[in-house]
Amino acid sequence: MRLALRLPGEWVRLPVGEAGARERIRELAARLLGAGDERAPLRIALRQRLEAALERSEAAGAAEVHVGIALEADVPLPAVASVYRGVPVPTAASTEPDAVMAALVPLVLRAAHEGAGGTAAPGPDDRVLDAGRSRILRRPGVRDVPLGEGATPALAVDYWVTVPGERRAALLHVDVPLIAPAALLLALCDAIATAARFEAPDRVAADA
């Protein structure tokens, strides 16, 4: 099964691994910010951020990348949501979501600190969310995204979602610039994660 997103507002799905993705990003920047010369620096900055997000997603093996246009007609949302195939969790005691999550948490924490000499401990905003047939491990953070000669802060959230009936978890990553209070943006990201559902691959393809 594949994780199908139910995204609020208007989003564009980028062709992962295809040369056309960069042109789609250019078109998206023009659509969001207009084509006037006075907004050219903003378009360039947005395009650089989205291209960097796509490159990171492709390098990490993303299966899908979605770029937000707007929550509503007059509310721009330059977010990026990337879906990854995730990892098996063979140490889970069963395929029940709580059992898979119990085995997944130490795996994720250990991987996060591997090679860094740190302690495998959860962050202050890490949470396990209940999504019905799945459990979701949320790990948010704020980081600077390079843009030309500067950088802009962005909220970056990893969501590890247990696959119903399997010892496996998929990964959803949501990246959104800090254009609003972090708590509000995190609530939006949580809503995206908890609304996602696993579907058969043929149905996902038909809906794309």
C-alpha cells in the first residue's frame, strides 16, 4: 500500500526525477508571485527554496513530491510535502499499530543520532499521533533553508506512519517556511499527516 495525501487547498504534484520538475517550479513561482519585474527577487528566492526541497527529496529517494499553492484563493501556501516508501519494522511484536510504533520509535531515534555522538532521546515536540488504523511518530524541527546568499527559516516535520496490517512505516516529510507562528504551522502539518490514508497502488495512480 502507498500513502495517499489529502491536501488542503491547491497543490501541484512535481514529476520526481524528471527534468520537467524545474520548469514546473518556475511556472509555480510565477503563478504565486506574478510575472512583473518588481517581484523577480521574490520569484527567484521561492524557486530556489522549492528546487532545494525537491533536490533533497529526490536525493533521499522520495516517491512523490507535492508543492502547495494556496490554502484558499487569497492565502498562499509555499509548502512542500514529500512521501517516502519508508522502512520495515521487523522487530515489532505484531502488525498492530501500537506494536509497530513501539518498535519504530527506538529505531528512528537511534538513526537520528547515529554518528553524532548524541543520546537517542525524543525532542520536546515529538509526539505519537493516533490516526485510526495507523499511529504516527511526529518529529518537527526548525532549520535554515539556503536562498542565494542568505537563508530563511522553515518548519520541517517528519511523520513516520505505520502501515495497517504490516510491520512497516512510511515517511511523510512536510516543509513550510515560517510565515506564521510555528504552532499554527505545526497544527496544519499535523492535519495533513492525520488525513493521509493508505490505498492500493492502482487507486493512487488513478487519482493522481
